[in-house]
Amino acid sequence: MKTAFSLPQLPLTVRENIISLVPKILRPTMKLVPFTLQRKVLLPALHSVFKEAIEDGDFEFLSEKWLRIHITDLDINWWLSFADEQLVMACASEMISEDVCFSANGDDLVLIAGRKQDPDTLFFQRRLKIEGDTELGLEVKNLIDAIDIDQLPSSVHNLVEHAANWLEHSKNELKQKAHKQGTAQNA
């Protein structure tokens, strides 16, 4: 399915600039978005993505526990838990002490969501950090791994798939370019 725009057709230097500029633009912008609006958008999206897992009770392990998701390049933190058979979210001002923290940059999280990168690989490359209760972290990671991306609402699925494909394609080309330049300098 084609989108109205086709970013992969842009020159590599433009794509490289987009990849480096997006966090620089979003970081200050996200600080202006009130927590109530973030929660209003994020919780329904998470409930949609994890609908079946929530209904099946797969989030019970997160009851009375807190997961912090830290998007490092955007300096965004979200605290999530499970109560009354639904996901709940706390803001930084509530001074929640998390039980486990997942941190990565936004690009890597998009690649994980689009199934272009394996969380285990990113963990061993130190691009995904899991700190705190390792057993709880493993349960969260396994739950994320179990998501069937094809079961997501089509608009979410398409957005994640296109973003992940674009990022993967662009980053692979950038690696090839860097490799060629390194080879040419060593020759």
C-alpha cells in the first residue's frame, strides 16, 4: 500500500538530515505537550494495541508494579502500571519509583514496533537498556514480543510499518555509504 508521500525516494542526504532533525524538533515540542494530553493519546493507543492481552489478563504481572519507558533522544518518560483490569499511567510529578525501566532512542523503538529489530539484539548492543527488576523486565519484553503487528488497527499498523521500513531502508543505506567511505579511505 502506497502512502501519500514516499520518503524513501528522497535523496540519502535529505533522509539522513530528517533522521537527525526529528528528535531535535520533537524534544522541545514534547515538553510543551501537557501530560494529560499525552495520557489521553497514549492510553487508548496502548489499550488498542494490547486489547487481547489485557482481556486475557496478561498484564496482571504489572499490578502494583511500575514500568518506566524512557525515550532517550526525546527525553520523554512514561510510567505505566496495571490496575482495575486496565493500563494506567502516572506523570513525573507523582514521583513514582519504577520497578523496571526500558530506555532506548525513538528510532530503535520504532524499529522494534515494526519488527525490524529484535529487542534482544538491541539489548546486547546496549541500544535498549532494561534496568531494575530483571524478571519483570523479561515479562514485559516477552509480552511485547508476542504482539502480532497484523492485529493492530490498520491505521496504526500502516504508520508503524511505513515508519519502520523507511528507517530500516535509510539506516541500511547510510551504513553502506559509511562502509564505502571507510574502504575508500583505507585504500
